[in-house]
Amino acid sequence: MAPSTISLKLTNRAPKKPIKKLPESLELPRNATVEDVKILIAKKTGFSDYNRIGLFDPTTKKTLKNRKAQISEEQGVVSTGELMVKDLGPQIAWSTVFVIEYAGPILFHLLIPCIRQYIYFFPPYIYKNERETGVSPIQWILFTLFQLHFFKREYETMAVHKFSANTMPVRNIVRNSAFYWIMAGLLSAWDIYAPGSSSDRDTFGFLDGVGLVLFFVGEICNYIVHKHLSGLRKPGGTEKGIPNCIGSKWVTSPNYMFEVLAWVGVILISRSWAVVLFICGGIVYMRDWSKGKEAALRKEFGDKYKKKRYTMLPGLI
């Protein structure tokens, strides 16, 4: 019969920045989870936020990501009888990170139309007066689409998504937010609302209609996939499930596929180089995330999971 407790030696993952008061060892129940160990170490070392505590496998030096996994099932930890610990620094909730990320484009697309007379004063974009160079109908449509997309993102962050990790280091928030604030926010708004830009049109044509349909189909399907993915995980859980929803027979991450579809719609309406640049950058990120998800599903479910050739765009990626 296996003993009811497990004893582990604790060592600093970063010797140059050691955790003060870190005990030499811990006696733990065998069913203790990674999160339980973090809470216990935080209490012993005086940390008010246990999420600052990072736990690492001593053999691979990789972080123990699954906070609900039992520590006794981590082979590298059990075989060496050792657990590496590191102070990850001040933390911020993942949901807060996303709320801040998506707030950028919302704010820029509210601000730029209001200050056009102060920022467009050199060729080829010159503001004259509201009658001659006011915001055009197409530009107002694009304003609405951007607001709908990012308010949808904010709603999903707060009411739909379930995050496997509690927090991330505060220092990463600038890096994570910069892409949305600069690319989808500042640059896209600057180009779209400029007098004489490719988006400055009065007539709603056939291509605009196609773009509008693609946008709403993409957004609705993206939301359906997000709701499905959320249903695969219990509140507060970290478990994975095999997606089985609209688009999941074609690609690993249909939410990314429909995200791209919606932005193709915006591109058809805006004809904006900035929006193209934004979604091309987004595709690079989503490609890596979708490939990582495919690898994780194959590892987690083995033969139960039907392997996908493409992870986000059928025939391409």
C-alpha cells in the first residue's frame, strides 16, 4: 500500500533571486494538487498571492502548468523527490489581461473620429471641415463593426471563457496588449477614419455587402465555437475535451478559422492596409496556438482523437 504522504525537497529555480524563507522540504498528502502545493508554500514564505509561486519539474526544468494535477503523478518530481520553486513576480488575472487588451481598439476607434480635425493636417490625409471631409457612411459602418467585435470579445472574456491558468505576470501585460492597441487600435483607426482613405466612401457596393455577410457569419460561428469550448471545461477546471462543433471536422481550432473569416469581411469593406497587417499578424499567433492545441489533443487523447491535417485554415494551415 502506498504511503499517504509524500516528502519533497524544495530548491530555488533561480538561485540568484532565491525565495526567502523557502523551507528545505515539504510533507504533503499524496492527493495534493499543484495548486495545493503553491498555497502551502505561499503561506510558509509569506506570499499573499499564491499565484506568484511557480513550480518546476527538476528533470525538465519546465513549469507544472496544470494546477489541478496531483503532485504525486508528476514523474520527474516523484523520481527525484525534488520540486523546484520560483517567484514569478506580481500577477494579474488572465481575464483582466484580456479586458485590457480589447479595451485598446475600443478606445482608439472612439477617439480618432472625434479628433480628426487635429490629426489629419498633412497630405494625403487633410481634414478641411465636417461638411467636406466628415466621417463617411462606410467609415461609420466600420466603426460599428470594430465596436461589435471587441465588445463581443469583452463579453466572452467575462461571461464565456474558462481559463486553465489563474494569472500571468504583470510585467507581460504591455507586451500582450501592444499588438491589439497598436495594430487593431491606433493604426487601423488612423487609416480607416482618414479623409480620402480607401474607407472614405459614401456608396455601399456589392463587395461591401459580401464583406458584411462574411463578418456576421464569422462572428456568430466564432461565438458558437467559444460557447462549445467553454462547455468542455467545468468552472475552475483545467481538463481538456475533444471539440465537436461547427467547423471542428475541418480544423483543430475552428474559432480561429471563423475569426479570420470575420476579418476578411472587414478587409473587403475597409480596403485598409492596416487591417490587413493586423490580421496577418494575428494569423501568425493563431497558427502557433492552433498547432499547440493539436499537439496537446493528440497527447491527451491518443487514438480517441481524430488527427487533423490543418489546424486553423483548411488547405492552408
